[in-house]
Amino acid sequence: MREIYLDSPNLGVIEKNYLNRCIDSNYVSTVGPFVSEFEEKFASYLGVRKAVSVQSGTAAIYMALYELGIGPGDEVIVPVLTFIATVNPVMHLGATPVFVDVDPVTWNMDPEEVEKAITSKTKAILPVHLYGNPCNMDDLLDISRRYGIPIVEDATESLGAYYKDKMTGTFGEFGCFSFNGNKVITTGGGGMIVTEDERKASHIKYLINQARDSDREFYHSEVGFNYRMTNLEASLGLAQLERLSDFLVKKKGFNKIYREILSEDPDIEFQEQYEGAFSSWWMNSMKAEYIRGKVALVQDKLRLNGIPTRRIFMPIVEFPPYKKFKKGDYKNAYDIYETGLNLPSSTLNEIEQVEDAARIILEVLRNEK
């Protein structure tokens, strides 16, 4: 079997052409036309008023919370099952993360747990569309409206996903995206903040450029940040955006294959979607109770067969800086972590490769029963 990839980026001729155009223009840093073009086309794709490019998905989450005035004494509700970059910005701002368990079927933030966690100090709700799968935004928006608490969406893994005809990242006060090398599309690094609030978008754009006043030479009225995207990154993003629809079709096809083949084993379960939700399937994932305590062993056996996999994210409260915030047993999150795996999902793979990989995965898993 040809090499199969877990989450490697898919780059080709279109990307080379855009990068060459950028280099030929000599606008390779943060000044130049490619950044604004990428922002405009990204906003148009999502159907939002404004998009502001930044240096990473982490920077996007940080700036969104910063713009909301989140700081010491404030609480931000986050799912306990996510990548660490969702939560670190909360700590950087001096605020307190409040962790909630996830739904056992969709693996996403449980709205009932969110409502239980609200206090007078809650200043934001930060849902994560885990592995590209949209959260239950109806219930989360209802909670947001009733309590007057803004939502900042971590849509870093879910570009192209939608919930009831609306794209993820467009429900909350802000939506945050990542273009890391392993995401649905990549700029090498980079991220994006989207919003309907043009005033807040302009202020964030100002802040990430060292709060530099364009009307006064090297005058800075606020403490700013150097979180700008470069034109080189944006040119790569423009190329990837042209290929996004093809990437999404491929990932959907991979998901169908995994479900068809792995469902021959009735004990294998998958991350499921809410009614009306359509995942980007950034990472196709499964779980099986009988591999509890043996996940690393299964990974080793798959690796020997040429199949790379990845552990489900460890619940954040297991990490030393966050142990003190553990306020429950988070049963569902731990169950998913202890019995689950991410499967090869890179769009570099071909359908036939994924079919072969799925059969090997099925055989290896059956041997663990």
C-alpha cells in the first residue's frame, strides 16, 4: 500500500503559482495586497461582514476574548475535551477556565452542563466544533441570549462545516479559525477572526498591528500586538481556498468509507452529528470499548501496518497547569479519550488508500477483542 497520511497538508501547482506571484510582487511581509484579498474572500465564503487575519488560531481566540474585555476575575466556559490552544488564551488573559463535559455521541460541549456552570462571573462561552463536527448551536445560542453571555466559537477545525444552513464560526460574537499545516486548509500557520461587528473587527485589526495609528507616524494609542498574517501566508491561503470544496468532498468520502467498512464490527462507534449538522470531517474518528487500556498498543500495531493514527485529545484537566480547575469526573470526555482514535484523514490520500487502510484497521481492531 502506498504511504497514507494522517493529517498532512495538500499542496501543489496552484499554491506554487500564488507563492510565486507573491514573491514577484516583493510584498512578502505584512504589507501588501494578498492579506486583504484573503480576508475578503474568506468573509465572502462564510457569508460574514468582516474577517481579520492573525498569526494563529490561538491568536484568534486570544484577540476575540480580549476584544470582549475578558480579564482577571472573569470566567470562560470551555469543553474539557479539546486541544490545549482553546484554553491557553483564557489563562493568558488572567481569566479562569470553567470546564464542562461533552455529549457522549457528538463529543461536543453539552449545553446542559454549560447552563449548570454559569455564575455571576461568566463572561463568555467558548464552544469547540471538535474535529470539524458542529456543536448544538440552537441550545447554546438560547443560553447565550437568556443569560446575556457572548459566544466565541472555536471553529479552528471546522472550516466548511455548517449547522442548519449556517456555517460554523458565524453564530457567535466571533468565530476563530486556524490554518495550521494540518487543518482543512493551511497557510503554513495563521488564523482568522470573523464577525458581523465591523467596529470590533476594525479595532482588532488595529490592535494586531501594534495599535499603530495610520494618521500619525509611529504613534500607538493602546498596548498592541504583533499578530499580523504575512502576504506569503495569505497567498497560500488564497490558493487553498480555491481547493476547499474539493477537500471537503474528499473528507466526506473518507468518512463514508470508514463507516461502511468499520461498521462490520458492531462494537465500533463513531463521532456523530446533531440533526441538521454537517461536519467538515477534519479528522475522522472512532471509538471501541474493547481497546480501553490498549490504545497505544493498537496504534503500534497499526503503525507496523503503515497506518498512522492519533490519540483523541486528553481532557485538559489532566495537564499540570489545569489540574486545579477539575470540578467533576467528566465521564464522557474520559471515555472518549480512553477508547478513541483519529484515523488517516489527509486529503493527500486517495479513496482506494483509505479503503485499504480501513480494512487493515478493522482487522487489527478485531484481533484485540
